[in-house]
Amino acid sequence: MTAHTTISSETIPGDAKADGAALMAAMGRAAKAAAATLATAPTQQKNAALLAAAKALRAQEADILAANAADMAAGKAKGLTPAMLDRLMLDGRRIAAIAQGLEEIAALPDPVGSVIAEWTRPNGLRIQRVRTPLGVIGVIYESRPNVTADAGGLCLKAGNACILRGGSESFQSSRAVHACLVAGLKAAGLPEAAIQLVPTTDRAMVGAMLAAPEWLDVIVPRGGKSLVARVQAESRVPVFAHLEGNCHVYVEASADPDMAEAVLLNAKLRRTGVCGAAETLLVERAAARSLLPRLVKALLDAGCEVRGDAEVRKTDARVKAATEEDWATEYLDAVIAARVVDDLDAAIRHISAYGSHHTDAILTEDAGHAARFMNELDSAILLHNASTQFADGGEFGMGAEIGIATGKMHARGPVGVEQLTTFKYLVHGSGQIRP
């Protein structure tokens, strides 16, 4: 097998370090060569790399934690928000979860080469639609060092090479995690350039990646609204992304009160900084006297700020007045907007007007209303009697996810192994010619 060298700050020529385009070209060439090898790599070899990387993560926990401590100290000095620091922070439990994620990816069926559909034409031609890797995937992300492993592992399992550009705030942590992925590749005899980490925090590399369709087949941005908006506006490479996670929980009068309270608190407060966190509570008018006061009190008592309409404010003096802007805001914090709506139709209208097509939930015992909610809304993920925080590839059984996509082309919802493939047609004949 041909050896490949991982691009690093030590192996890149001096002029390339200062030139985003040159660095992108150097990494791109290495990635293209690695992708050609990965496209035909046997499942066992890819799995061996993933399992070896997971083993390395556990063995290098102390080094990873030391790197993360440096990032956390720098982040606090920069004034990062509590939500950003939570995304950045690693501990033994989170490192173990990252390693477990790689093992779960290894346990997934290999999508490459699987036959999606096949049929035979009247002239005897047998046609198959077969999954094939996308090629080279660029991932641009902020603050979350776990994305380094999630993205690298998913791309590898799907037969893709990847170029990862982590945020400056997680640079040391991402380098430590990436070193474990490279160790896994080496142990399995796969090219180190299959998973590359941009070796600089220079923001010029973001622009260089967006302008590199000759090297990248897809870009996946994971970060704040400004990053995703920039990628969607400037990229010459196809993009899998969501701009915002303005997620809703709609509670009907028929909902079980205990269930509704538990699900709502989890949807909003389990982790406020994730894209699946609920940002707006809608309550059916028929539940305004029975359920609404209980739900609002539970949120406030748990430390969540509630910004409500006039009816919500009547339930508790601690509720602040909501503005029109609140209905369209992704807080990523312990804040939620709350409104009373007349019925299911009004809830659907509100979500359609203000939502981001990410994740929305209905809490109800009316199966017909749940079906209408799920059929009539166009969100990527819709839930019935469950927390919006399940908007996660790992929770979907995908091992992990490279991101959530809310567009309508190719991939939608959690982007896992299957979504990181495309397909080609294989046509088998016996000498047929077209008349």
C-alpha cells in the first residue's frame, strides 16, 4: 500500500503556511489520494482503524485533558459564554463517550457498495443503484472537539477522506483528538491523510476551503449562525448545513401533565447550547388554565428565563414580556419564549412562520393530531411525546453525526454514514445495442 503523509505545520512549506490557497491545495492533493484508497478499502480495515483510534483516545486521556485545560483557560480569558465553554469542555466521561462513538460507528453496516435498488429492463439490461463515497469532505466547526472524532470517524466508515477545520478556541483539544485518529489509521495501514486537521488557526483557511471545489466534494459547517451563514453564502462547494435550531414544543390539553413537564424541562434544559434545545413553548388554549401554569413554574423554578405573551405573563409575575423577535430566536441559553395558541392549526402556522425546519415536537394523547403535526410541518425532525434533544445522530442509532441538515437536497436531518455516500448506476448487459 502506498504510504501517505499527514499534512502538518511541520511538513508544509513556509510559504504555504501563510497562503491559505496553497495550504488547501497541499491538503487537497493528499486527501484526494487518500480518498482513492478509502473508496475500495475493505470494511474490516476501516473498522480496525476506528477501533484502534478509540483505544488511543482512552489511552491518551491525560494528554487530551491537558490540551483541553489549556483551551478552557484561553476560552475563559476570551470571555466565551457558558454555553460555548460547555461545548468546549472535555472530561473523562466525555472522552469515553467519544471513544464509544467510534466503536459504534465501527459496528454499523458499511454503506459502500450496498445495492439501494435493482431492476431488469425488457431488453434484458440489469440495472443496480449502488452506494459510493462522496470523496473528500470538508468540515468547519467551532468549539466542539468531539466533532473532530465524530466527523473523522463517520467520513472514514463511509469511505471518504476529510479535511477538518476546527475553531481556534478548541485548537489544542482537536489536535490531541486528531492524533488518536491518525494513530488508528496507521495501525490499520490506511493513509494518514484520510483524516487531516488544518494545522493553523488562520481564518483565511475557511475562505480557502469554501473556494476549493477542485479538492472538496462537500462542506459541512457546524457552529454559530454567523459561521453557517457565511458558508452558505460564499461556498462554491455543495453544503450540508442548518442555519439555526429554533425548535418548538407544542403542548395540547390532552397531554399527560407529568410527561409534559418532564419532556419540556429536558428539551429546554438538558443542554441549552445544542441545536436540538427547545427555544419556544406553545400551549393549546384549552390547557391555558390547567397545564400552562405548571409548565411555566417548572421552567422558572429550574432557572430558565421565560419570555411570554400576555396570557403566559398572567400565570407568573416572573415571566418577562416577549417581543416579536423572540419567536424567531435561537437562544442557546436558559431562555425560552412561550405563547398560547388557539389550536393545532395555530401551532402549525406559528412554527411554519418562525421555525427553522430543524426539530419540533408535539406532546399530545391525540394520535390524529400527532399525525397531522408530523405530516403538515416540514421540519427535518418531528417528534411525538419525546424531547427535542433526541435530535442527534447517536440517538438515532447512527453512532454519531457530522451535523444536522435542514436543506432538501441529498441529506436531511442527522448526517450519518449513509448520508455521506452518493450512488452510481451499474448496468449489466449481454451485448444489447440501442435501436
